[in-house]
Amino acid sequence: MMKLFKYLKKYSFLITFAIIFVIFQGLLNLYLPDLMADIVNQGVVRGNIDYILNIGGKMLLITLLNITSAVISTYFAAKVAMLFGKDLRSMVFKKVMNFSLHEVDKFGTSTLITRNTNDITQIQTVVFLMLRLVSLAPVMAIGGTIMAVSKSAKLSMVLLVSIPVMFVAVYFIAKYTMPLFRSMQKKLDKLNRILRENLTGVRVIRAFAKTNYEKQRFEIANEDLTQTTLKVNRVFALVFPFIMLVMNFTIVFLIWIGAVQVDKGTLQVGDIMAVMQYVIQIMFSFIMISMIFIFLPRASASAERVYEVLSSETSINEPENPVIPERKGEIEFKDVTFYYEKAKEPALQNISFKVHPGEFVGIIGSSGSGKSTLINLLLRFYDVSKGEILIDGVNIKDLSQKELRNMVSLVPSRPVIFSGTIEDNVRIGKENATEEEIIEALKVAQAWDFVSKLPNGIKTEVSQGGTNLSGGQKQRLAIARGIIGEKKIYIFDDSFSALDFKTDSKVRMALRERLKDSTVIIISLRVATIMNLDKIIVLDNGKIAGIGTHKELMQTSHVYSEIVTTQLSEEEIA
Ligand code: ADP
Ligand code: MG
């Protein structure tokens, strides 16, 4: 919590302002009972109407001032809290944007979302309450005690009993609720995760008739969260009546002791009333403090979670002295081994190969053999565990991220479509692309056929995730996006899987022509897609099981010939 508060420093001016007005409000509060005592003691007892009106007017004025300072301090406190929340959200967002996939894997997507929304809201709330209540409560509690004692030390003795009782109560509330609040945030995470999985996987869940199962899973998580919340609220349901009880007992004692003294003539009626008011103020400041205890533990759990994101080291850093490569498009893997976070088995093991500039290379291997992992490493989404990857002879760790992205274009295996028009989606590949260039790219990707038939052509809106497009259409848009920029290296990770054989081969032919000056890597599960390429790399269980042309591999690679025979008929092989 404290660690996050350092980001509040830049608002110290606003904070000081808010606190000054809060304290001012507190002092005015303390002054009011004093005036009231005067009215009773001197005005009412002596029947002095002028005096009553005079002091009454003063009280009215002070009340107005009181309200004004309350409004001002609330305004500033709210402003600080909101600005702080905004800062935190953008800091977390920036941080997450710089995360490598390694960190995203480590946290998980749902919790990153919860942390940047709900957790920060908790922190915001507590900053506001702290500014308003935490600075007001001590003024009222301490000031009230001093004022009460100055009115009548004897009457104030009552506080010697009621204040410790309150302290003990607040202590036990804090002790009991803090762990509950901590677990509440975790349970909220879980709820969000289930909700998210259900929303993204809604088709699968329906298709496999898992709706009831999922409903149950959600219900359980929801119930769990509810029960914890209820537990906490039950405690607080007891707190306020308890404080009222202590307060009322205190007042009864006050009146009792006070009445005896008034009878003896050692105390004035107005003073009893004033002390009573102070006692009420002191008790209310305890209510305020216990309010803080509702929010503080939860916010501090939230703050820890937010801080965890902010303080996590991004494992992939920019090189200090980035090297500018020759930009030819040569790729070399030197004895590369890679483990995913927490994985015992390497996803890739001792991978070595070289791709020359301008080559068209295919990578084939059963699913899970490490094809996408290879690409993740080449694009530096993750860093290798051992070995090195060179582009044009330069270790990719010595390239700036920008340089790397400028050299390599990736069409990922699952096409990502953003909400916006088709044009917007393709333009991601090249910001300043002209309409002609976009249409040209769509043509190469064999997407123009269907795009040109749409009512608004490239200006047609696609929904988020491209749900109004077929799988093959999405893949072709992704291909168009991938090839529109001028890069040295193009990678297609299983990008033709949803295309029929005819379209697949048309796309490949168009690519051959369009990308003839670049290095191209095509990953596929289909032999037909890659068998005619310059070089084929066969992956099997994270290891290389052969490199060469189709003809060579048929002789040398057992794994390759097995894949081939299961996929192709005799005449195609020859
Ligand atoms: P392919 O693309 O050839 O189908 P991948 O490269 O995606 O295979 O996966 C290779 C292996 O690495 C698989 O065993 C898979 O379970 C594992 N793997 C892939 N991504 C991750 C990840 N983010 N975290 C942990 N393991 C992963
Ligand atoms: Mg893959």
C-alpha cells in the first residue's frame, strides 16, 4: 500500500488543500457545542433573548462555514482519488503492454483485467476516505476530548471507560475482517476468470452441452464470493449498533453524574449538553475509523496486487546499444533450447538451422511439436533458455524491438480481427497504406473475391473478434495484413489451415510472386502446402527430425516420410 502511495506525491498540493479544509471543518464542529453551552448557560437560564439571537446567529454562520469547507474538502479529496486512479490505470496498462508473453502467462489475463479495474477502484475509494475521514476523525476525537475535559473534567471521566471499549472493538473488527477481505479479491478473480472463459468459449460450451456444468461452476464461485462478503457484512452489521449502545450508555451516565453536580451547583446545564455533544462527536469519529477498516484491508490487498504488476520485471528488455543489421533476411538458430514457465520438458531442444535470404522454407510437424514456439522465439515474444537466434548475423537480443518488428511480419495461427472496418484491419500492417495497396494485398491473399462482394467493400464493418466472418475469411484478412508492409522476413504460422486446397495453392502462388525478394517461412500441418518449397524443416517433439527438400527428406527423414504417406496418395508423392 505504502509503496503505491509514492505515486500520490505529485498531488501533495491538492492533498494539503483537502486536509486543511477537513481540519478546518473539524475545528468548526468542535466550536459549535461550546456556543450551545453559552446559549443555555447565559441566554436560556437568564432569559436573555438578545444574547440567544446573537449567539444563535453566530452558530448559523459557523454551520454555513462548516458546510462550505466540507464541500471544498470533499471536492479536492475526490479529485485526488480520481486522478490517482487514472494514473494507476494507465501505469498498469503501459506496464502490461510492455510485458513479454512470459509475464502474461505468469499472471493470467483475467487477473490483469481485475487488477486494472476493480482493484484500482478499491484503492481509489480508500484514498478518498483517508483524505476525508482519517484526517477528520483524529481532530474530532482528540479535540473533542480536550474540549470535554475543559468543560468538565469530572464528567469527562466517563470517556475513560468508553474510549478503551471502542478501541478494543475496532481492533477485533480489523483482526477478523482483514483476511476475509484479502480472500474476497482472490474470489473475485476466480469469478472473472470463469466468466471470461465462458464468454470466449460460448460456442464450444453450447456445442458440447456444457451449459449446465458451466452454470454450476459459475454459481459455486459466485456463492463463494457472496458468502465471504456476507460474513464481512455481518460483522459490520454488529459494529454500528454496538457503537450506538456504547454511546447511549455513556450519555446516560453523563446525565446522571451531571444532574447530581447541577443539583449541587458545581456544574451548569449547558456544560452537560456540551459534553454530551463532544461525546457524540468522539463516538462518531470512532465510527469513521471503523469505516476505514471496512475499506483499508481490502484496498491494501488490492494495492499489493496492483503493485505486483507494476513492480514485475519485464524479462525482455531493449538492448543498451542496439545494432542495425544489414536487413538481408537471413535467419539462424544456434543450438536453441527453450522451456515455458514452469514446464519441466523443453518445448524446443537443441534447434540449429539456417535460412538464407530469399528462401521459402516450410516447417512441418504434428501439433504440439513446437512450431509456433519456434516463431515465438524468433519474434522474441519469449527469450531462449539456451543458445542464440541470429538475424543477419546479429543476435536478436541486440536488435531493438522496433527493428525486429520492422524486419519480421507474422501472420499468427489464430487470426486476430479487431472491431472496425476491413480496411482498418488490413491497415494495421502498414499505417499509411493507400486504398490501392490495401486492395492489392487483399487480392494476393485471395480475399478480394469476397470483400468486393460485400455491400461496402473494404469499408465494411467487422465485429470484434470477426464473429461475422468465416474462419477462412479471417485467415485471408490476416494474410493481407501480414503482407502489406515491406518486410524482409514473412512468417505464416499455419495461416492456410482454414482454406480449401484450391485457395491455399492460389494464395501460395501469389505469395511466391509478391514476396520473391524476402525470406518466407510457412508453417503447416499439410504436406501439400510446403512440399514444393526450397527447404523443409521437420519438427518432432521439440527436436529437428530432418532438414532438406521434399525429395531429400523422403530418403533421410523417417518422421517426414511417415507424415507424407499418411497424407498423400502415391502419385502426389512422386
Ligand atoms: P505447435 O505450434 O507445433 O502445434 P507449440 O509450439 O504451440 O506447438 O507448442 C509446443 C509445446 O509447448 C506444446 O507441448 C505446448 O503444450 C507447449 N506450450 C505452448 N505454449 C505454451 C505456453 N504459453 N505455456 C506453456 N506451454 C506451452
Ligand atoms: Mg502452432
